Amino acid sequence: MSEEARRLKDEGNTFFQERQYLKAYYSYSDAILLDNNNAVLYANRAACRLAMNQ
């Protein structure tokens, strides 16, 4: 995982813990653009969707 993708994942994790699910969703999506083979990023993004009841 690139440094930028890791930073975005960490940012998403922080937003998720703060229950800012939409911001977390976008952070994970941006990380996926940089590392589209990382299953954790997809799972984290899916957790955001579930948390937003979508």
C-alpha cells in the first residue's frame, strides 16, 4: 500500500470512529483509486454504507 493510500485509510478510520460515515466513505474511495487490490479498503467502505443504512 502506498503512503498516500495508507494515509487516506487512516483518515477514513478516524472519520468512521467519529461516526462521520460519509467523509470516511470518500476517504476509503480515494484510497481505492490508489490501491484497487486492497480488500480491506473495500470492506471499510462497505461498512460505511451499512452504517449510513444504504
